[in-house]
Amino acid sequence: MRKFILGSIAVLLQLVTVHAATPEKKPVAVVVDYTVKSGKEEELLDILREHARLTVEQEPGCLRFEVLQPVNENGSAIPERLMLTELYADENAAAAHAKNPRLPTLLARIRPLLNEEKVTRTIALASFTR
């Protein structure tokens, strides 16, 4: 019985430690919404795919990087729109990404292809995956 109680206390202490994480230890998600100049979608898509691949390969704090095509309810692509979702382990990993030496060149390449760029940074409050 004593082993069971001590084991239960250890599990509870681990749970409390996980839930008491400071904000800088919470995952950071970045969502980028692009409105693309007409006829430039494929060029931008190629650049973003390569950037996503390199980010995941080179930055251990990047947990996920997705390049997304917004679609209508019927599944058809919304023209001249692309999105990114990026998930970083914590604020330190997101800050490291922001300092990546590839970013100035990347931004210089993509900004002429855009009509608009909206970046939203978030801290994950809850996350459920299968």
C-alpha cells in the first residue's frame, strides 16, 4: 500500500509540474495568412514549401510547419490565398526561428509576391491530438 501511495504522489507531482509551466515553456503557434498577387501562387508555394522543409530540418524547436491552401465549403481552393501554421516548442524556439539567417532573404523573395501578409502569434492554452 505504501508503494502505491508514494507512486501516486510522484505522479501527482509530475502533473503539477507540467501544469505549472511558465508562459515561455508553453508551445507557441504562428499563423500566417497571405493574400497573393494574381498569378504568383505557384511561385510563392514553391518558396514556402522549401522554407517549411528547411525549418523543420534545421530547427529542433520547430515541432510542425504546415503550408495550407484555404478552401471554400465545397473544397475548392480560394484563389490568391495561402496560409502557414508553425508550432514551436516554446518561446525560446520561436525566438530562435525569428533570428534564422535565412529569413531576411526569404522575406525579400516573398514580399513582392504578396498583396497582404497577416501574422498572428499565439500561446497554446490547450492542445489535443490523436
